[in-house]
Amino acid sequence: MANKTYKIAVLPGDGTGPEVIAEGVKVLKAAAKKFNFDLEFDTYDWGGERYLRTGNVLPDDACDILRNYHAIYLGAIGHPQVKPGILEKGILLKLRFGLDQYINLRPIKLFPGVESPLAGKTAEDIDYVVVRENSGDVYTGLGGSAMTGTADEVCVQNMVYTRHQVDRCLRFAFELAKKRHSKENPWRGLSEEDKQKGYTAQLTMCGKSNVLTYVFDMWDRAIAEMSKEYPMVKTAYCHVDATCMWMVKSPEWFDVIVTTNMFGDIITDLAAITSGGMGISAGGNLNPEGVSMFEPIGGSAPKYTGKNVINPCAAILAGAMMLEYLGEKEAGKAIENAVAFCTEHKLKSLSAGKMGYSTTEVGDLVAENL
Ligand code: IPM
Ligand code: MN
């Protein structure tokens, strides 16, 4: 029987994006060989350079083109010569919205050998997942301004949520919590009493129900209703400000966190730094019914461009996540384990220029240790 073939659209993007994506592709190819499937890559040059050259941010039919692929592999968007907002809104957010990638999944995991800036916390303590709603909130762009430049200038940017957006996000989060843990392997933060009650996992809603009363009242009701279908998932609630505090003080309390788009953006940067930073943090923009896009969550780090010093692990892990979502779970896990081997035994640091290896050497190391 012929191998399964996956078509991947590659968007290396700006700055160091192409360098880290090249290493990711190297590792993906090695994994495909080892686990007997085929990958076909098509590269698109959408990003800051192309915009400066042509004045065009993204082709009009970009989403239609991307719908022909099994997945999208993205480097980084952001160029120092382009005004903030143009590329972010014109490419990244346009694709997330256009392809209705309504979940932004960001696993937070302290890899072995990596030192957390949180004193005394080890790999045991930092291993949770943030489910960031990715289609609503202030990101919809609903709002406007008037009387600009006068003393009466007024600006409004609305936090928007529909019940449909809330329900589909919660459905994903509950399913994930249910799958992440089982009776045999319950979430380590549960008390004996919780386990007696049949709980195996925990889902924490991160919100701000004491101020944003309309929006979070809707989320609260939706969670309460849906939780009846998931007797094994213990639900909890934490305000976003308190979530930040507990993520630093007691990260071992978290299993799956579900949150709104803006809060999710903010808390995942904090979460990323607690687990070693942008060099190792990957995320997936998921449309479980459509085409998903996988990316390192850091930026384009333009000052390191072309120096072969940036850490490609985040991009490599984004590739692993992509394989997992394509159904090649074993291959995805093997890449994750190879990265863990490197963090434990090889890399001196996760920071650019301090790893003890170049960008390409780290890619080689991971590929060799699959
Ligand atoms: C992220 C980024 C984006 C976001 C920006 C670049 C639009 O910060 O992926 O977290 O806010 O979602
Ligand atoms: Mn962000």
C-alpha cells in the first residue's frame, strides 16, 4: 500500500521565521521517513518582505489556496520596517479568521533540563494546556472611532462573543481535558476525594466575571450546562489576574485552562516564559473541521536574522503538534521526545546564541535523535 501523503503549505514569514521553519521541515522529513508517511511542502512568501516589494499583504485568494492543504506550517510574521498591525492583522489574523481556526492551543510544558525562572519548579510542576478561544473578543475588530484628533475623540473596541463561539470552544476544551487523563492516569493535582468522585481531569475557566459581567455570565452558564456531559472533568474558575498569580506561584494546579482570546494572548506569554520562553513554545490555530495552522508562538526576532543562532525548538515542536493533529501521533511524540533529549543532554540554554549549538545543528540533533 502506498504511504499516506500530507500536503503542507509552508509560510516561513519574516525575520528568523525561515531559519526555524527550515529546521522544522528537516525534522518533519526525518520523521516521515522513519514513520512511513509522505509530506509534500509548498512554500508561500507571504510576509513583510513581499509587502514592502509589492504593496500587497496577502493575495485575495490566500484562504482558498490554503484550503487545499492538510495543514499550514507558519514561521513568524512581523517586519521592523512595517508599521505594527499591518502584517499581524493582514496576514496572521486574516488567516485565523478566514479559515475559522477557532481554537488556539498552547501547551505549556517544562522540558527536562530546562530551568524555569520559577524557583524550585520542575518538569513535574509545569505541564498544562491553554485553550485560547481564537475567533472572538476584541480581535473581531468591531468598534470604531470618531472626532479623531479633537478633544472629544472617542474610540471603542468591543469584546464580542456569541454563544456559538463559546460552546464550540468549550466543547474542544472539555474533550481535551477528558482525553488528556484517564482513570489509570488521572491529573496529578486532584485530591483523593476528587478521585473518589470519579474526576480524572480539571478544566479551569479563566475570565473576569466580576467586571465583564455580560460576557462571562454567558461563559459560566455554558460551562455549567456542558459540564453535565463530562462527569469526569472537574471544573474550576479563576479570574484572569489571579490566574497570572497562580501560574507563577502554583503552576501544578493547572491541567487545562480555557479562556477568551485577549486573556489567552496575555497569559500564554507569561506561561511560555515560565516553561523556558519563546525558544520552546509552540501553538496550533485549530479548525477541527477544517485546515489548521501551526506556529512557534514567538515573533520574528529580526535582530537575529541570518545569524544561525535562533532556537528552532519551538518551530520543531509546532511541527510535532501538526503531525499529531494530522493523525501521526507516534511521529509527533517521537519529535517531542527527541527535543526533550536535546534539552536534557545537549543544549546549554534555550536562548538565541547561548545554546552551545547553531540553529542548523539543533535541527540536526533533533532529527538524529528521533
Ligand atoms: C500571538 C500574537 C498575535 C496575537 C499578534 C501577532 C496578532 O501575539 O499569536 O499570540 O495577538 O494573537
Ligand atoms: Mn501573543
